[in-house]
Amino acid sequence: METELDTPALAMADDSRRDGQMECSFRYATPEALFRAEHEKLVKALVLVADGDREAARDAVQEAYVQLCLNWKKVREYDDPSAWVRRVAINRLRNQQRSYRRGLRAVSRLAGERAATDSSPPPPTQDLRRERVLTALKALPERQRTAAALYYVADLSVAEVARSMGVREGSVKTHLSRARGTLKSLLEDER
């Protein structure tokens, strides 16, 4: 009788590169294995992208995993299926945020008021420092905030962040550098 421990959920494949070096990529045996390995890291990273809204982040990640299950035959052949899931989750979150802002503007128009410029919900405040960091993160442009969340919270490499965001590695490095500079100046100004 074969148990879960006997069946590897993650298989390592060696791919040869043009420069003669070997590159290792991980292939998940099932979408469930990918979910178990990546889900919580991705939710934590997207909470920052979603301005502290954990439910919006969880919804986006859940929708991405539903799409993964529906498209598993195709996605499992990709070099990095987890990058595909991250990309889908980021896109779902952006769509949710746009929809939320459109709804607020519509309600404001119906009420005869101007649409609020900052339509995102306030961040959760467990302590003052967390609130200051979340406020500083909200001040970052979306791409800088996304790159920082994936790199620092989800603990992805620059290459993984680039694949997840659909940009070049140099762009990720630029976003991270600018994000660090902006955060440093914002957080030092508040001291």
C-alpha cells in the first residue's frame, strides 16, 4: 500500500541550459502539492499588496488555485507553475481592487458626492509600528508594493518575482530599490 510519504509531491527535473550549466526546476505532482507548498506565503505577500485586507488577498489566491485546478494539464508543463499561480492571484487582486473602487465611485455619484480619492479600507492596527509600515507601503506605487511583498514576505528570488509580475529581473531590482528608498524616507520622517 502506497502512502502519501511514499509518493513525492515535488519532483526535481534537470534542464540543460545553453551555457552548459544545469538548471534545476521543481515540478509539483499535483495542484494540491503546489497549494500546500505555496499558499500561505502567497496570501501573506498579497495582504501587503491589498493594503492589509487579508480577505481580499485570500479570495484572490483562492481564485488562482481554482484556475490552477481547472488548467492543471497545461500549467504543470510550465517551468514554474507557482509563478503562474502568483501571476493569476496578482491579476485577480487588481481586478477586485478596481471593481471595489468603481463601486465606491458609483455610490458616491448616486449620493451626489465626489468619489473618495483613497477608496481602500484602512489597514488593521495591531500596534503602532505595524500601522506605520502599512501606511508607508500604501504610499508606494502598486508595482513597487507588489515586488516588495513578493520579495520580502513571500521570500521569492528576484527571478521568481519577475516571472510572477511578468516583467524583467532588472525591473524588479529597480522596483525594490525604489521601494526601499521610499520606505526608508517615509519611516524616518515619522520618527
